[in-house]
Amino acid sequence: MRIDIVSIFPEYLTPLGLSLVGKARTSGLVDLRVHDLRDWTTDRHRTVDDTPFGGGAGMVMKPDVWGAALDELVTDGTHLLLPTPSGAPLTQRHAERWAEDAHLVIACGRYEGIDARVAAHYAARPGVEVSEYSIGDYVLNGGEVAAMVLVEAVVRLLPGVVGNPHSLVEESHGAAGLLEYPVYTKPPAWRELDVPEVLLSGHHGRVERWRRDQALARTAERRPDLLARLAPADLDKADRAV
Ligand code: 6GU
């Protein structure tokens, strides 16, 4: 997979050289490049923004600069991603779908956002898909952190990136639609707190049942919206009794 990220703060994205994403890059599983939007400016001040038509606070990113950058990076089959607080909420389902794309371009906006014609222009281009996404109901100063969130969510799903593909199955927001159950390791007693007895029992069936009950209870407590969306077929007989 190829990923291009465009930002006026390319250094903001240096953590993408670390950890799992960094390893995926050095091993060639992902070709990730970060670009400085100002490289596509033509004026002496390297201007990327201007005042909004219609008035109001803040500045808007200029379509001509973004167009020059994206014309170089977007090709047939590119999925153009625009992080914005007014986008659709990012979910694990998006990460799964976008991990199948051969080429992602992430355009990081700052200020009050990018002139809306940029998304409209590329969305109208045959062979190009455009998605505007948000990482939650709060406001960030720009799209860079949201770009890193997306890259981490997508890259870990690429074949060969996560050592044990099994760990992708059981986790929160996986196929079960439930939050993950609590986990414990040694020592069995720590600061007056004991690991739940059942986990030391060696009884696989009871462990599985306990984990399922914990996942259900947690989801009901913290994310009742997720529980409400579960299909009846996703609940077993014992679940219904909980
Ligand atoms: Cl994707 N961008 C910005 N600037 N703020 C956000 C966001 C994205 N998601 C939540 N808040």
C-alpha cells in the first residue's frame, strides 16, 4: 500500500517512523510519504490560506494550492481522505475497507478547513473516491493527529504487519461488536487486588463464558449504543440471560 500525507506541518507526522508503522515502512509493507503543502505555493510568502467568502472568523485553505499538490499525487484508483471535524465518524469498518485500497492520500487541513471545492472536484473525477472523516466529537487544530490515527488503524490491518493475526480478531470493535474484556497477567495478587479466580482455573469453557459476560457488561455500561446495534443472532442463549 502507498500512503501520501500532505500537511503544512510535515514534522508533526514524524511519529509515523516509530513502532509498528515504522517497521511496516522499513520492511516495505507500506510506502508512506509525507509532503509539505507549501512546496506547491508560488508566492514569496508561501501562502496557503485566505479570508472566507461570506465573512466570519478564521481563514480558509486555498483551493489552488491544494489542487496543485493533489494533481501530482492523486491518480486513477486513489482514495482521497480528508480529516475534518465535520466528517463521518471513523470506525473500524472504515479502517477495514480502506486497508484494501492500493493508494491513500490524506490531505490535512488547518484553520477553518479547506475550500469545499477541493473535495467536490476530486469526488467528480472518475476513478477517485473521496471520504471526509472525523475521529470524534471534539475539535483539533488540524488534521495531522487524525491522519496518524487513520494510518495506525489501517496499517495494522495490512497482511504481515501484526505478528499474530489472531490478536486482530478478539479485540474491541472487532466482529463481535463488543468492547474487549479486561485482561490480567502475573502476579496473581497485586496491591490487595487478585486476578479473578476463573482465569486461574484452567477451565477453558468457563474462561470463555466469563470473558463474554465481562465484554457484555462493559459494553452495556460504557457503550449502550453498541449493544443496541447488536443483531439478535450475535447473542447466544447465555448472553440473553445476562
Ligand atoms: Cl478529523 N480534524 C479536526 N481538525 N478536528 C477533529 C477531527 C478531525 N476529528 C475530530 N475533531
